[in-house]
Amino acid sequence: MSAPDPGWALVERGFDPAAAGYHETVMTVGNGRVGTRGALEEGHLGALSGTYLAGVYDAHDSPVVDLVNAPDWLDTLVRVDGMRLDVDSSEIVEHERVLDLRTGVLHRSTVFADPAGRRTRLRTSRTASMADRDLCLLQIEVTPLDHDAEIVIETGVDGRRRNLDRLPHYPDGLDLPPARRWDKWARSTHLAIVDRGFSGDGTAHLVTGTIDSGVRIAYSAAVVPEPSADGGSRLTDHEQLTDHERVADRLVFRAGAGAPVSVHKFVGIATSRDPGQRDAPLARATATVVRHRGAGVDAVRRTSAAVWARLWLDSEVRVQGHDKDALALRLGVYHLLIAANPDDPTVSVGAKSLSGEGYRGHVFWDSEILLLPFYLYTQPRTARSLLAYRHHTLPGARVVSAENGTRGARFAWESADTGREECPRWTPDGTSRFWTREEELHVSADVAHAVDQYVAVTADEQFLLAAGAEIVFETSRFWASRLEEGADGRLGLTNVMGPDEFHSHVTDNAFTNRMVARHLEQGAALHRRLGATAPQRLAEIADEIGLSGAEVDGWVAAAARVRPPVQLSSGVIEQFDGYFGLRELPIESWDDNDMPRYPAGYHHFNLEDTTLLKQPDVLMLMYLLPREYPVEVQRTNFRFYEERTLHKSSLSPAIHAVLGLRVGDAESAVRYFERSAYVDLDDNQGNTAEGMHIAAAAGTWQIAVHGFGGMRALSDRLSFDPRLPARCERLQFSVYWRGDIVEVDLGHAEWIFTLRAAPSTKVEIVVDGVPVVLVADDPCTVTPGGVR
Ligand code: BGC
């Protein structure tokens, strides 16, 4: 294994069963289509391996749909003279894994001592190709270090997969040992075997079908033994095995001391839900394997690395002067890049990406509010694809609305393949009721906000005409039918929940009311605009969804009547009707990660009558609509709500960091940056094993760009108001703006902005409040404070 470049490497040294789940998550490899957790190939007690395919969901056996734990393509068993090598039955002499963030390859090297004391090294490397999202690659090398041996490598595709479903309710404080951690969970079955075996060309195949949703999943695998360079080892047998739910190649080698034996495994994956090519998944999977086996391992690695290089060029945030921050940002961006697929407009990114089963792979508002800005400014095609998913799921959103007695489309709080509501009613241990499914309505306004942002930054009118307008109109229509008229003649919303999920059944949540009013204004403005710029297309959309000008006029009138929040003379906005009358409960204790603890006797579900918050609500509003609130008002609210926020969502710290910077509280901003940036690197919420907090990764990117870089999109220009923290020497990133790229290089003594665009293109930006004209390829240096 070549020495890792420390800035780009996530390293595991030694094997600690208690940290296995953490490493499985953070060492996920993927390409936006496939995500495979970093579990050891041979498995071990307490392992939670998983391969997830974007968009493949199923509800068989489970209360709501799961992102299906798809067949395992790593599935490997190594025997040395009949003795199995794994971390449970052999002694581990050395163990190191390195995830190369630059190229998305996970390398492993483990030296085992078997019960007879003989040492054998197992090396593997795995990747999911970025150049061909249908392809995964596993290389296995086994070297008997101090003995001659018969080495058996059995590697295949295993269809015996189950999803975690429910866990029993244990007494508080019961801490199961890591090897037992997942044992007690009820599991659900989503896959049935359809076909398995081997073809004439030697490729293995396993075809499964999801039981309720009917998706066919085909894997094809070619296992190729590599000849030993020096003749120190030789292949003596190659068998192909078929079990009921598994196919495998079994290769037997004779190897001398120090002589490696190795095999390469090419795995092709295709499903019947792949957009644009739903037919013959097995034939497609096999064709993928045959093509890449012919080209060879080096070609697979090279072409994938070339795509990675391009992705990093657009997405990297470089930090100089603070290695841990630099690594945390890289890890986050790596995971964002393997989470989304620009070529599939029918999927979005779940709350745990494709790295674990937390939240059952469901899609939340996280996608539009936390994740979208990252893709919008670095991978605009991917941003478009995420929003296209909302268009694809509009039929489901219409059903959600109709089921609740309203019109138009209401996006599900937890969405999956169809857009129908998939939010469970109960916690996994069955003890507490969630009301988010019924009440967290704001997601529909969040999606509309994201459409607005997308069009402002990309100027992609075509998307608006093809999908965006229909999304905005159908959801405006939902709000118009959901708003309720009060005795004061105003319109409001009862029985809702804002982002702060400690308080349910609330009336007139400030965040939701304002986002709704804005959404209705946006719907009407868009209607007016398209009437002028694309009347024919507008007429088609209006015809399809039965939208009249009178209905749109109603939105304008409704927006003006939405009840404004109570605001104290100090400027503090009341989170919802009656919030100021709730009991104050001080936060008095913080954990080792500097995260606030629940006050004694309190938990997520019994804080309703207190002013404590799970995550920002009023502050979120100011975060999203900064131009509506003077900085002084933002500061007052920041101070008021910050001391009442427990940050029990990983989305919370990033919002506080950006807002903290905006209101001049740089010190707490750095603290919040650490909480957000290190959430998975340090596992500071203790649940990274269930999957990445992908929204926090994107929130961390937002802290770097919108917070430290002070970047905001004004209606027609980008504006920068940098606030580089003292702990960094430099911060560099680049962003797409209407098809061009603006490179930003921030130091403490100067800020350099470079436009990458067609020769002689000019783009105006605003730096520190002053307009600056950038000319393509001509770096423009600004001295902080010097543009005035
Ligand atoms: C947060 C939500 C979030 C969800 C998924 C919850 O804990 O409160 O705001 O959408 O996690 O990340």
C-alpha cells in the first residue's frame, strides 16, 4: 500500500470492535448510485455491513419503506490451510485501513496470526467507480508471511440481506457490548432470490427482486486470479459455488512464504429502476463486467480517479494552517460527492446518504436547505437532479395533500421512492409518538425556496419551465387551501411543527408562516414572470394542473393576510403563539464534546412546556432570509434563542456558526464550526455508526463558504464579506455562478478573486459592500478593509 497523503487520508489503525460501526460509516465507498459501508470483507461479530442503491426502497415486513440493504458484493472468506482468517478467530498482529479521499478507494492491510502462530497478510482495496456508476471493484491479495500454505479465497455476491427494523425497549443505561450491538433488533426482509448461477463466460450472477416494490436488482461478478509475478504461488483449483441466496468463486492456491496470491473482482450492478434503461438488468450488469474485465483493473482505477479529480477541482475547500479542519472538510465533501448522482433525476439524498440505515434512507428538508447549496455552487447538474426528484415525486405529494384534505401537492416530511409519506409514527423502540409526519409541513415551502435559489444561481430557466414552476404552483396551491382564517381575519396555521421538533401541535409557527407567505408571493411572481417570458409554456402548465389567474390572485391576497409573528420591543420574535409563556429551563451541563445535555429528567419528548429548543427555528428563518431582518434584530434573536437551544439535531450547529459570524460573534462561530465539522470525524453525537450526518457535512461547507467566506447570492451578483477565523492561514474554494466559476482565495492580509470564464468575460461581485469587476483569468486582489 502506498503511503497515504495525510491530508487526504482517513486512517484506521488497529481493530477496535467498539469503533467498527464508526469506521464502517466513515469509510463508505460510493458514487451516488451505490454506497457500500466500510465493513471488513470477511465480516465479524457486531458488523453492520451494507450496500445501498439510490432509489431502491421496499416496505415488505417493515412499517414504512426502507432503503434496501442490497446484496453484498464484498462477501469474502479467506482460509489458510483450512483456518479461517477473520478478526474473531485469529489474532490481529497489524491492521490498517486508509480511505483515500482523493480517489475514493479504501485500502486495507491486516496481518493475522492463526492459532498455530503463522502470520498471513490480507490486503484489499475497493472502490465504486465514479466513471461508470454500474461498476464496483475489489482487489484481494493474501500473502503467507512466514510459511507455505494452501490459500483459499472464496468471494461472491451474497443476497442474504436484512434491514434493521425495530429495537426492543431496554432499560435506560443498558449498554450492549459492540459484538452484540445489533443482535436484538428485529430485521426485515426485502429481497427474494430470482435467479443465480454462472454464465458460459465465467461471470457469476445473482438476481434479486424487492418483495413489495418489485425492483429487479442484478449483480454480475467476474473473479479473475492474477498470475504470480515470480512463480511463488500458483492456482490449483477454481470452483464456482451456488447456494440458495449466494454465488461465489472459490479459488485455491499453493503459495510459498512471502509469495502473494491475488484476485480481482469486477462487479456490475443494474436494476429495473435505472432511469432510461429499465430492461434486462442482468444483461446490462454482465455487459458492464465483461467490458471492464477486458480493460483491466488499472483502467478502472484510472478512469474513476480522473472523474474524482474533476469533482475535487470544483468542490474542494482548502484550509491552510489547521490540519484537522482541513481533513474534516475534505471528509465531508468526499461524502457529499458519493451521496448524489447527477444522472438520476428520480433520487435525492437521504438523511444518512448511502452510508447507513439511519432514518431508513428517507429524504428530508435536509436535501433542499442544507445539502442543495453545496451542489448548487459546486456541482450544479447534481443540484438540478435533486430538485428534479421533487418533480418526479409530485404525484406522491399530491396524494399526501389529498389524504389530508388539502389541494395541490404537499411534500412528505419523509420521502422515498414515490413521494408518499414515509415518516414512521413511533420511535424505533415503540415508546414515543412522532408528530413530524402530520405536522412538519414547512418542507413544501423549503422545496420552493430551493427552486428559487437554484434558478437565481444557475439562471436555468429551462428547469423552471420543465419542472420548477409546476413544483412551485402545486405547493402554493396546497398552502392556499391549508391556511385557516382566524377571528381577526388573518390567516394562520394550527397544528404544525417548525424545525424545532420539541414542540408539536403549535399555532402560527413564525418560521412556517413566513416561509409560506413568501412561497405564495413567489408562486404569484413566477406566474407573472412566465406570463411575460414563456406564455405558451405557462398556458400548458396551467392547463395540465387546472390553474387559473384568479387562483393565483388568491395567493397574493393570502400572502398579505398571513399573521405576522409577535415581536417584542427588544426585537425578539416569538417562535409560535404562546412560546413566551412557556417555562424557562436553563441549560446547565455540557458533554465532553461541548454539546449541551438535556436537563435531568428531560428528553426529546417531554420538553413541550419549556422554552428549550431542539434546533433553531426563528434563527433558521433569519438564516434563509437574511435580507428581511436587520443585523441588529438577527443579533438579538441569536442571543435569545442560542441560550435555549440544545442542538439535538446535527443541522443546528452549522446554522449557529453562520449566523454567529453574521452578527459578529466569531468566537462562538468557531465553536459551532467544530461541532458541525467534527460530528462524524469525532463521532461527537455517538451515532455515526448508523450513517453519516450528511446534512452536517453540507452545513460545514456552508460555514466555510457562507460563513468564513461571507458569500451570499444577491439578486444579480455574488457578494463576499469574508471573516477568516484566526486559526486558519488561508481558505480557498470556488463556486459556480451562472455558468462561470469564481475562485476565492482568502488570507488575513489579502483576498484574491479570480473569474474562470470565456476570455474577456466580466462579472461584477460585491466585496465588503463595494462592487468589484472581475475579468476572466485576471486575479483581483482586495485588501481587507481596503475596498472602501
Ligand atoms: C431533525 C430534522 C432532520 C432529520 C433528518 C431530525 O433529528 O430534527 O430537522 O430533518 O433529523 O436529518
